[in-house]
Amino acid sequence: MFVLNVWRLGGFLGSEKKAVEVINYYVGKLPSQIGRRFKPLSLLTLAQYWQSANGNLQRAARTLMLSAVHGASERLRRAELFYWSSMLARSAPRAVDGEELHALTIVCVIAADFPAQLPVTARSMAATMLQTLLASRGEREQMMAIELLSRGFATFRAHVDSAMVIRRLVGIMLRITEDQGEDGGRAGRAEALGRGAVLGRAALVPSSSAPGTRRSSDGRANKASDARMGSVSFAVVGAAKSGLQRISALDMPVVSATLCSMLCDPSVDERWRALHAVGVVVQAHAALLHEHLEAVTSAIVGSLSPKRATERRRLVGAAGTCVRVLERSYACV
């Protein structure tokens, strides 16, 4: 970490990737060169950089931490899990922050690849903490929860409300930061940019058709009905998108069932979100979704049947975009 920081501060900004590769290479050689006297880097030190804003520093820390975890003996991994999960147990009644976040990171990273080594009670406790962080308003906490929960979803899914987690990710994915006090046009453009970030290209649906962004008489954009979501940045939007795609790869039946449920939801806002989320999942894992294609297609058609014509018009654009994605991915549609 010191070498990378010196490299960066010395003006070699464009060469940070090379610094990461050099560090990883030489650290990988240390055990064989030093022998029994070698002691790996502290997991606590590496956990502090797991969610670093510096992408290269983050990748270096994650690579080194995963290497240390996989290179450790089962006895050492169990000892680390016992120590850090005990710390979490002591802090459970309070809010998780500071060193507790680092402890949670260590526990979840090890448990994601070695679930059998984490006791069921500790697994349940970690899953509950991640679900709480996912619902928090702190951007750093949300991103950490998204990353760790999606990475270890196979380990934690028995201890969380999977449908709620997926709905939460979809809700975060379709919201970005809005400048408070700006006019409705600025807010509308922000929502459009958010949809573009989700789909990986320019937004395909005019902002005026998006639920929660209709202009009122005073020219300001109405807030979405799900106000508890709060506004989030592009970084959190990207993390939520990656998290949804990772969970889709691990458990497509749960994801498809949740999206079908959202498409049948009485809330037009919820249906609109689900239509965009289907496109995101199809683009990443079309083959995995194929088994559930009939149910998803029927739900998309059914989502366009609100009683009010104005509500139908608000969904037509999103549904059209979703169907075009399906047509490109499946010849049978």
C-alpha cells in the first residue's frame, strides 16, 4: 500500500495498474522466499482498503486479501472467523461502523468462499447486518453491503429476505443524486442519466415518462413515491447493477420470481422499475433467464394493464425498451 501511494503521489497516475501488478507479483513470491518466518499482511489492514475510492488501490487490496484467505490453512481461517465474528457479536446492538465494518468485511469475504467454516449463528448475524446496511442512507455502507451480500449471496440467502434485497437493489439502481433546489428539468435529466447508467447506454425512455419525475405547476420535479430510498450517486447505481447481475448468476429463479412479482405490483412505479431491471438481467445472463422466459414475458404484458390510460402510457416506453432487449437476445420472442 505504501509503494502504491508513493507511486501515485510521485506523479505516475497513469501507471498505477503497473504498480498494482508489481506489488501483487512480489507479495506472491514472499512466502516461498522467506519461508516459515513469512507473515501475511493483516486482514484488517487490507479490509480498510476493500472499498477504497481509488480503483487501483481497491483492486490491489482485494487481490491481496483473497490471496491471503485462500492461501491460509483451514485452522487459521477458522481462527480469523471466530475472532472477527466475536467482535461483531459484541457490537450487534449498536450501529455497525468503523472497525466493525472492517470486521464484517473480513467475515463476509471468508464466508463467501468457505461458508462451511462460519457457524450458522454467525452467518445469520452477518446477513442481518448486511441487510441493515443495505437499507441505510450512508453511501459507503450501502456500497459495502451490496458488494459483500451479492458476492456471498449463496452463503447468506437462507438468512435474508431475498425478494426484499432484490427489490432494494432495483430501487437503488434506478435513482441517482439530484441537486436539491434545482428546477424540474435538472432533476428530470438526472433521472434520465440514471436510467442510462443502468442500461449501459443513453437512456431510451424520455424522462417525462418516468414515474416520480412528472413536473408540477411550479416547475419542480415530484419526488418518487418511495421516498425512503433517498438519492444515490452514480457509484452506488453501478454497484447495485453489478450486485443484481451477480445475484442473477447465483440464483436466477429467485430473481425472475421477484421481478415477475414486481411486474404484477399495484404500484406503477414498481412496475416501471421492474421493466428496466429485466433488461439489465437479460443483457448479462440471457441464457440463465431463458428457462423463465415465458413467465417473465407474460408478466411484462400483464404489467401494461392498469385501469387508467395515463398510467398505461407511463409504462409503454419502458415496456417497449424491455421487449426490444428480449427480441435481440431470444429468437423466439
